[in-house]
Amino acid sequence: MTVIGWIQIVLYCAIVLALVKPLGWYMTRVFNGERTFLSPVLRPVERGIYWIGGVDERREQHWLTYTVAMLLFHIGGFFIIYGLMRLQAALPFNPAGQTAVAEDLSFNTAISFITNTNWQNYGGESTLSYLVQMLGLTHQNFLSAATGIALAVALIRGFSRSSMRTVGNFWVDVVRCTLYVLLPICIVYALFLVSQGMPQTLQPYVDATTLEGGKQTIALGPVASQVAIKMLGTNGGGFFNANAAHPFENPTALSNFVQMISIFALGAALTNVFGRMVGNERQGWAILAVMGVLFIAGVTVTYWAEANGTTALQALGLTGGNMEGKEVRFGIVASSLFAVVTTAASCGAVNAMHDSFTALGGMIPLINMQLGEIIVGGVGAGLYGMLLFVVLAIFVAGLMVGRTPEYVGKKIEAREVKMAMLAILVLPLMYLGWTSVAVVLPSAVASMANAGPHGFTEVLYAFTSATGNNGSAFAGLSGNTFFYNLTLACSMFVGRFFMIVPAMAIAGSLAEKKSHPPSAGTFPTTGGLFVGLVVGVILIIGGLTFFPALALGPIVEHLAMNANTLF
Amino acid sequence: MLREIRPAILVLVVLTAITGLAYPLAMTAIAGAILPKQAQGSLIEKNGKVIGSALIGQEFKEGKYFHGRPSATVTPDPSDSSKTVPAPYNAANSGGSNLGPTSKALNDRVKADVEQLKAENPSASVPVDLVTTSASGLDPDISPEAALFQVPRVAKARSMSEEQVRQLVTQNTQGRFAGLLGEPRVNVLALNLALDGATAK
């Protein structure tokens, strides 16, 4: 670890923090339906969309209607991606002549993108046409992100409203999020990325004759427009197979730094939106503090482990950390920081190969995802995931003092706690369940690229990433098989929607309750005690759930590595 | 609930057209107009022929050129499309080795590379980036140490003085962005082009 490394980390945190208030202020206005500086341009477009879609923007929805609208919207998104992938050979914008994608891979990818996971069983430049990248993937990058944010806002409304049966209008929230938040930022952002060297072209792949006379085919495409939303919307599905490690998908140290900021920007700002909507910004800062504590701990461990390198490299006299699977322009610190950021948020883009990380360095991304990606988290998903843990923590605190627990003026009762537990328990059911199935199926075991405990970690990581809707991978695992395409799609689907529906049920039930002003007996939820309690609940629930699995994978591998045992 | 079906189809179609077609096509047009070189992939041409991209590493094996990092990219096996064969710096199929910290295969490969490099230049310690594969397999850069390590070999192959070659390395070393972000690096293709230029003079 170096001083300049830590300066980069501190600078990163400072910039993310500085963005929280302005972005939170702006987004609050957007979701309250107020005018913004973009309204003169965008308001006519917005009204046009409502007119075409037959949406009455003043009509609000019950939580169940809101959820059904969201599900219907995703069914359509699924068929668009699936259809485009199956038919890409016959469609335009296919200069590389990509052939139709197989049924199981198309199914997996369609589920992957509507759930904001963006797991890559496809190869990017070797599989998909430009049309699929734009019309299939870029569009769903926008819409799955907008959906996540809309759901978080609906849950916030549940907390902030009193005695109401509605939580907002799904169509209005999605349209406003896309037009006022995501698109304007992406337009500026994409141009910045091009200025750093990211291609944005419909020209075919270029054949170059190298200096030594060899032939090199260089894949190109409309990269920048997709990468902008891929990062901002915490989607993470790469244009290229190597994702943000590819020099075209992340050309410079500056583009890398800005990409990391954009992963956290909206998710962190949503805590401020929460604070503003419930009438006390400090409630938002307290939640961000919980996220911050867990984040800094993760960064420290991964940076330390990667800077130390592996025992095998040290034995050969190599210093400078574990550079296997990392790019020179990023080095150890920017690769370690990126890995923690991308898994704390549910982004899943990678600028280094997590599969080649040291055992402990790679364990932190795994833990981040197993905790439910609540450390800032995916846009929207991180906040509603975190609020589920807050509900539990408040419940635990209430049990300790024997009072009905309250949070931001709302009584937390049996229904909320049951729904929160359902959402939290369904995640380990998927990733532990499918991992145990995979390790006893010979055909699934054959997909492992590494032997020994590392192979087990590859499988555990895959199902964790899919369930958490992250999308990063220990990419050695050959996931493009019938078994993995189907089981991973199942994990992604359950991980997304079995979390959303309980969260929305909580939103609906809270909105109907009366708000109580805080009294002398109310547990204060803006101080250090509350932050400590939530961190504790997250780590205890998480630790009890997945520690045994970690012991079989990264922990035993770390011990083997120290003993210089190779597999 | 039934009245949500119409927006589910029509709002989706309109938003898809905006975000999936209008936005990327508009960005392509704007980027092509104001940043044409970057938008096309920062291609480098020599005598009217494309010799590569400034951002994409390419394979160098000859002694007179600086070498990049090992690359783990592959290509489908021509005799059996279900398998792959190594194809270093394949810019149409990026990827890393994905070998873990306790991988015997990785350790054996690194060991062999270290021995080879030690034989080539016994006086310096082997830089780690020169014996580890990059994440993309297309890393255009090496560390300044990795470039300086190769100076004696290149100077000998080109009958130049080590001082001359070292000077070129220094000229082609890029520092951290604003002195803070990322790591110092040397673009291998740019350095080799500069070498060819110097030799031609």
C-alpha cells in the first residue's frame, strides 16, 4: 500500500460525498414532479410519451398496481432483447456478421438485462451485433436502472406519507427518471468518454497490419453511449468481453476514476432523497454512514491483499503486488478500489479479473454481494435493500427495550418484519442452494477453470453475483452451458423480483399508516448508536448465513496460499 | 390492472426508441463530428495502411522491439470450434487468464517467463507486469521499469547505445493523471514506433 494509493481512495470518497447533496436535491425535485432547469426542453417530450401511452400522470397507483405495472414493463423488455438476439443475423447494424444467439444464451442474457444484473455469458464483441448492443442492451440499461430508482422512490413515499393508499405512478416515475436524470447525464458523460479514447462508431471491425507484420482484427462499435449508462445505472454489462478492463471500454486512469464515481453517484444521492422526502436529511446521512463504514473496511482489506501479492509470486522474487489479471494503467490501487465499488454497488463492471485476485482480495467482492449489495448498492435496489436491514435493526432495538419499534415516524410491525425477512432470506436460498447443486453435478463441475478451493469459489461467486443482480464474475467459469444459463437466470429473476415485491408490500403497508411525531421514548435513528446497530445486524445476519461457504472457498484457499500449496 | 397493459407496451416502445436508437445514433453523429479520431478507435496509419490502435496492445516477439505483457486471449480452434487455442492480443476477443492465486498452471508459466527474462538481463530484477497477463489481454502499456528492463536487449539488436534507447523510453513515459490517478506507464506501440523512427534517421 502506498501514500499515493490512499490519496486516490480518499479523493474518490470525497468527490462521491460532494455529489450527494446536489444530486439528491435535483432528484427529489424530479420525483416530486416539480420543474427543473431541463423542463422547457423535456416537458413536451414527457407529455408526448404519456399521451401515446395513455397515462394519466395525476392518477396514482396502489402498491400492487405499481408492482404489476413494473412486471408488465419487464415482460416487454424481455421479449425485445430475446427477439433481437435470436434474429440479429437478419437485422441491420451487423457489420461483423454475427449469427443468431442460441436459445439458452439469449434467455439468460434477456433475464440478465431486465434484472439489472448484466451477467455476461455472452462474449460482447464475439457474439453480439451493434443493433443488439444498442436497441437491446443499451435500452434495457436505461430502463432497468430507471425501474430500480422508481421502486426505491415508491418505498421512500411509503415512509414519508401518512394514511394514504397510493405510492406514486410507476409510468411517471420511470419516464421522469429516464428523461430528467439518466439521459442528460449520459449525453455529457458519453462525450467525455469519447474524448478519453472510447470508440463511438457504426463502422465495421478494422483489420490492422501490426509492426511485425501480423494481422490484428480490432473490434469497434457504439461503445461510449452504452458504457455511460452501464456505469451510471449500475448495470455493468460490458460492450466487450473484458468489460471495463478493455482499453476501449476504459482508456485512461481518468476515465476509470470517473467511471467509479458514476457507479456510486446516484445510489449515494438516493440516501439524500430519502432524507429530504421524510423531512430530515440526517436520516439519509445516517444510512450513508452505515454504507461508508462497510465500504472503507472492504477497500482496506482488498487493497492490502492485492498489494501484498501471492505467495507464489513472492517466492519467484517478484514484487509490486498481484498484477495477474490487472492493467498497467490502473495498477493495484485503482483495480482494488474498482472491485470493491462495483460489488458494493450492484454494478458488476470489472476493470481487472476478479478470478485472479488473491483469496482475501477476491473474498471482499463476494461478501459485498452476499450482504445484499446494500453498500450504496444498485441504483434504487441498494436503498431498498438497506431499508430492509434498517427495518430489522429497528425491530431488534425495539425488542431490547420492549417498545413497538418506530422508524421515521412509522410503527414497524409484524407485517413489515415478515416481508423484510422474506426478502433477505430468499437471497441465500438461491446462491447457497444452486451452488450446492452445481458442485455435485459432474457437468457443472467441469465448467470450473481452476482446481481446488478456487474452483468452488468460482461457482459460489457466479450464483452470488447472479442472485445479487451484480453481474461481475470469477470469469474463468464457463457459464455458457445449458445448466448455468438456466440456473443463473433463475437466480437473477428470484434475486430481483422476490426482493422487489416484499419491499413494495412494505411500501404499501407503511403508506397506509399514520405518522407519529418522535417522542422521548423514540429510538433516535440519526446518531452513531443507530449506525453501529445497523452495521451489527448486517454483519451478524450476513455472517451467520454465508460464513460456512466462505470457509470452504476463499478462507481455505488463503491458508493454502500461505503454505504455498498449488492446485 | 388491465389498463396498465397499454402503457406497458407503448411507453416501452417509445422509451426503447429514444434510449436504444435515438440516443446512441445521436451520440455517434456528434462524436464523429467533434472527436472523429477517438470515435473511430484512435487508429494509427502508416503509408495509408492501418497498423493498429494507439489504445490496443499488439504482439511483439522480435528482439529489436520492446515487448508488451503476456496476453491470455484465445480464438476458436479451427479444427474444433468447441475448443479454443491461444491467440495473444486478439483484439476481437478480449479476456484474461482467470487463473487464481493457487493455480499451478499460472505458477508454472510465470516461473518459465521469469527464468527466460533473467537469462536475458541478469542485472535487474524482473518487473512483475512483464510476467503476468493483463485483464483484457490487450494492455497497451508496460511499467517504466518493464521498459527499462528491456533496454539492453533492444539496444543490442538495433546497434544503438543503451543511453539512446533509454532516452526514448523516458520520452515515452506517461506519468499519473494530474500526478495523482493511475500508474506511470509506457505505451509499447508508441515506443516501438519512436524506435523505428530513430533508426530510420
